[in-house]
Amino acid sequence: MRASADAILRVVALLAACALGFAALDVTELDGLPGFPGLDAWVAAHPDPRDLGEQGLAAHAAERAALRVADVHMLLAGLSFAAVAWALLPRRPLRACAALALGSAGAGLGTTAVSVHVQQERAASGAWTLGDDALVGVAGRSLADTLRGWRTTIPEDATVLVVGTQDWLLNPVAWALFPRRIVPLVVPVPSGWSAEQVADAAATLPHGEGTRRFVVDLAALAAREAAAGGADARDDEPRADDAPDGDARDAGFVAIGADGDPRGVRDAGAATRPALQELPR
Amino acid sequence: MSVASGVFALALLVATGWWPMRAFGARLAGDGLGGRIGLALALGAAATGFVQLVLSLLGLATGWFASGVLAVASLALVAARVGSSDDGRSPRPRAEAEVVTRARRLDRLVIGVVLVVACVSCFAGVGTPFRADGGKFWAPRARELAVHPVAEAPSLVDADAIGFHRDYPLLVPLLLAPVFERSPPDATSGPKLVLAGFACALLLLAGSLLLREGPAGRLLLLAFGTLPAWTSLDVRESLVAGGYVDVPLALFLLVLVDAVDRVRRGVCCAGDVVLAAIAAGALVATKLEGAAELVIVLVAWMLAGPRRGLVGWIVGGAALLAVPTLLLRGVALSSPPIADPGLLLDGGALLARSLPLLAGLAAIAFDASVFGLLPLLLVAVAWRARPALGRFVPLLVLGMLAFMACVYLATTMHLGRHLLTSAHRLAFHGLPALCVLVARGARLADEPAQGGSEDASAATTAEGA
């Protein structure tokens, strides 16, 4: 009687494994999954003290929804492996725990196989390397070429003012231009500004006076990258200390109608501006 | 070139830690070479980091000299057999060895699987450059410290120059700095290899500890060693790809918690107290969260007991080792705070963040793309182990959860973004230590009639008292 009950349970476990496996495959077809019931309504009714703005909130929600797909896919796949393991394992005290461990290992080994594949792909594109030049991995190929060129232009004792809110470009720029003094001014460049306006406004800033000074326009750099189809080296971690610089605000970088546009490139003028200019002494 | 520098740096760290490992941690490291290398790397990193920080505060740029001298001194002490009368090896009787043959085969199978994952994890870490916070301040700071002492590093003392989280501790960047010094300008593989070495050390030490805890330990090792986060290349999910320092923190926390657990159970020697103090100092010197996690461990111990009198020695040792890090805060410019305690008293903020926080923390347990099914397995094993867990483990878990809740309720960032970008790494800090404690509890609960339960009964009796 007990043996037959166990056999039935094993069959049920195998059927559950099949159902979970199919569900795991189905989930990957989705663009996103909703969060906890009622959570979105709660967030809408009680906004976070640190507002992301409408655009930022929408991007965040979309990102969360997509990540939930990956999480649920892995959870269902792991549980499917665990159900198969439970059906096949002998009756022992730690049977359920062993099934969970094997399910977890199945999910982990699946990720390992994917990782090997992605590493191979990135190695082919130059973004993965054990060698001594990782700039393509840091910045993407087209941006890496641009930054290498800038290193020959900008002397190591110069000061580099960086304007624009495309902070996903700030890290690669700072990395490539080390050990030059990088002064980040996380302020939007007003839409439609010309190269001369950017240079004139930057020249009034006090940072790095007495040294050769250059200004990097991240909005223009983003426009060039978008035109070149460059790799998206975006960095999704917002900084806690990204308040606009007071001096830059005084210089006119934050103008009425200026659009902090950290992801897209909607400023038509940016495409025509040079991304790097030397400032007059 | 950079990879070779990374290999050399790791070799120096292991050599530096070999003498302290033999002198203080032979019992913790166990019989196997893996556990010994893992613990030696942790202790070598702590010792080297402390010395490098002191030298940097004294005005020297970080180079190889200190690492080399420490490694030579450690090997000389090993050769002279100073303080290594007990090498910790416990030869197993022949009859017992035959009985455990099947278990040994399973152990080897699990070790083989974990080694495959660890190998891929190393390549995932070493082959990809620093990303996100790794590229924003951990690696740039290490590059600076190879050129400047801390008092002259632009990102620490120049208010205009790029520099994030200027008040973060510097132990890990100081270990990476010599590798950057010997690497070409665009190379990241050597420094990333050092971080991958920490991941391997954590797997080796956790594996060594878990395999001593019987079947439950083996299962937890299998799940922990194959976490998707080890090989994932997504920065949010990966323990290695971004170049963060959470894995070294988890390694030091594991050493601290295991040493404290031995002290509590009365199966310790003086070396465990020394180990705990070193690991506690290293926690404070690695990340801001490390200090909070140290407090959580010690408070849990104070509340659960027994042998509370030894807490003072660990606090004293940790405070001594934390002096350079505290001095560093006087040198570096302050950063905008990452948490505003006022928000903990703001009813509106608490209301707005309460439900998203609960949902976010609950979701971590089911984020299988990061932790696999390990959280579920931990709960299942802990349920079996509950008679032997006592109060220490629940208090530890509650402390960690309360800390996470406070961090996110008071964050100056948007809660959802902060959870998304850091909650998994924060939760990971205590995961290896929790696995070891739960596996140990399961073994002790399953072996009530054997000598192995003596320490559990001693601890629970003393807790009751």
C-alpha cells in the first residue's frame, strides 16, 4: 500500500516536472511579468520620497518586469529539475532537500552553460579578454577608438570637464582618460546649443584654472555613439550624489527647457557638436 | 602581463596568510588543502590590506614591497615552525574510513561539479572588465592608490575631481593596486583575477566547512557552489562580473561567524578568538556594511550566549585593526550620505516604502536567476535542524533582515532602484555563513547520540542558563 502510494507520488512528481518545464519555456516568450498584486497601485498612491520622474519610473518598471521573467523562468526550471530529482531519488530522510539541491544545481549549471556561450561570443567581439586591453569591453569598440584618440590629444596634466547627463558614458571616459583630472558636471547641455556655446559656458567655470582644460560633451558623444551603432556600455546604477553642479548651473548649462536625457538622444544639435573641445586659457 | 601580476598577487596573499592560518586557523581550515588555501587567502588579504593601508596613510603609494615582505616573513615563520605545534590534522581511523567511502564518493562528485562552476566563474570574472560600481569607484580607486597615497588620491581629497563614495573603506582596492601598477593602462584581467581568487577562496573554505557537516552540508554545498550568480554575466546578478567587493566581505563574515560559533560551542582554542578578531577587523576595512554586520554577529552572540566574556577580546582586536580605516575617514572628503536616518522617523516615507520593501525582500528568496533554489533549501534544512540551531542563528537572521530593512527604508536613493541594484549582493554577504551554521545544526540534530552533539548540547544548555 505504502509502495503503491509512493509510486503514485513519483508519477505525480514527474507530471508536475513536465508542467513546470513547459511553463518555464512559456514564460520566456513574455516581455514582462507584473509584480505583487496591488503593489503598483500602492506605489502610485504613495510615491517614493526620491522621485525618479515619470520617464525614469516607466523605465524602472519595464526593467523590473523583464527581470521578473528571468527570475520566474529560472524558478520554474529549477523546480522542474527538483521534481524530476524527487521522483527518481530513493526514500531517504533528506529526499526533499536533495531534490531541491539538485534542482538548484540544474538551474545553476544551465546558467553556467549560457555563461560559457556568452563568454565565447564576447571573446569574438573583443568584449571578453584575458589579455591586456579591455577598453573594448569597458566602452564598446567605436567608443574605445574615440577614447584612444582623445588620449593622444589630452596631456596627462590637463583638466577635463565633463558635461551632460549621459552618465553611462561617464565611467568609460573617466576610465580611459586616467590619470587626467576628470571634473564631472552632471548637468544637461541645453537642447540646440552649438559647440561655441558649450565651450563659452565651460570656459567660465573655475574648475582646473591654470591648467590646459578640455570639455567633454556627453550628449554629443552619445549622439556619435548612436550614429555609429556603438555598444551600449550603459551603467544602470544611479548615483546618490548626482546633484547638478552650482557653477555649471550658473554658466547656463541648466536652461529653461533643458532636457536631462540620460538614455535617448533627442537633441538634434548634439549630433553636430564635437564631443571634445579644448578650452581657451 | 596583467594576469601574471594577478597570479603573483594571489600567491603572495596565500603565502602571507599561510602562517596565521597554521597558527590560528588550522581547525577552521580543516584537513584539506582547499580549506587551507581559502583561509590563508582570507588572512593574507586581511594582513596585507591592513599594512598597505597604514603605509598609504603614512604617504607611500601602494606597491609590491609590503606584500613581498609579509609573504617572506610568513613563510619564514612557517619554516621555523613558530606557533604551529597543532597542525589541525586528525587522522581518521581505518575502519571509519571504509564506512565513509560512499560519502567520500558523493563528496568528490559535488566537489567536481563545484569546480567546474568555479572555473567558468573565474573566466567570467577575469575576462570581463569592471562594471557599474566596480568601474565607478572600486577599480579607479585602486588605480589611483597605485600612484598616490590616500592623502593625495584625487578621488579622495579633490572635491572637484571625479570620486564616488569617498568614505568607503579601502582594503580591497589596496590589494588590487599593486596589480594595476604592473598592468598596462587598459588591462583589467589581473585585478579581476584577484577578485576571482576571493570567490575561489570563499568556495574552498565554505566547501571545506560544509563537507564536514554530513549529507545536509553536502547538499548545501552543491546548491551554494552552483549558484547562478557565480557564472552570470549580468551585473545585477553576478558575483564576479561587475568587480564588486561583496565576495571578500562574505569570506571575512564566514570566517568570523564560524570562529564565533566554535567559541560559543566551546570547541575552540585561543586561535579562534584571534581569527574572529582578524576577520572582524577585515569586515570593517572592506565595506561600510561590514561594520554593521560585525555588530549584528556580536549582538546575536551577546543575546544568545554562551561565553559572552570573549566578545570583548574580539571587539578589542577588531577596534585595533579598524584604526587605520577610521583614520582614513579623517583624510578623505565626506560623501553625500547613502542613508538618511530621518527617513526612519518620517511616517510618509515609511508608508511609501513599507510594501515595496516587503515585496522586494520576499522576492529575493525566489529570485532563482541569482540564488537558484538555495533560499528554499536553506529553509528546508533549517526546519530539520531547528532543535540544534539554538537562538544564535535565528537572531543572526533577524539581525541581517532588520539591517537590510533599515538600509532600504532610509536610503537616499529611490527604493526600487536601490533594491534592484544592491539587495542581492547585500543578502549574499551572510549566505555562506548561514549555510555552514544550518548544515552544522542539521548534523547535530541528526546525530543526537554521537559525540558530535556534545558541543550543541553544551551551547543550548548554556543558552538556556
